[in-house]
Amino acid sequence: MTEREIESMVEEQVSMNSLTWKAFLGHGVKNGQQLALDFRYCLPDRDRAEVLKEALKAERGYEAVVEPRKHFEGEWIVKGNTEKMTLTLEILDQWVEDIIRLGGRNDAPFHGWGIHP
């Protein structure tokens, strides 16, 4: 991924965070609550997915799994979740930026996040 692609993805994802966070607050999530986050990336081949899985472990300590993407032959998903952390919109924005940049350094487009139950 180019730096421009990474910057664009960061801007897009962070801009959506405020709306998503507001929706979570409306469903009972509290600012400063301890929450874990899910994350996922989509990649075109298993080798790149495995490299990203190792980078997530080395750089963030995250355990991730690699699996074929359902209904998309030849594509792979790398997914995992964080440990619980104190979450605010500001912390979420920084985490999203960091996780996108980690993917970008490994030529892996970020595919999204969610709250882990």
C-alpha cells in the first residue's frame, strides 16, 4: 500500500468512528468502559496473510487467525481481537490509526473493527 492509500484509509475510518461510537453509546456502552475490539483485514493470498498475522503478534501482541474468506475464492481474512482496554473515542481513533498503519506496512488493507463481546 502506498502512503497516500494508508492516509486515505486512516482519514476515512477515523471519520466514521465518531458516528459508530455515538451509536455504541446509545446502546449502553459507556465512555471509559473496559472493552475488547475485533479487527480484520482482507488479503489476496495466504502468504501475505501469514506475514500480517506474525506482524500483529510481534508489534501489538495480538493473536490472530488466518482463514479463507467465505464466498470470495482466493481471498484470505486475518482476524483477531485485543485484550480489554479502557475505551474512549480518542483512544479508539488512535488505535484505528495504529492498526491501519500496521496493515499498511505489511501491504494489508484494513477491513474493519467491532466491539468484542
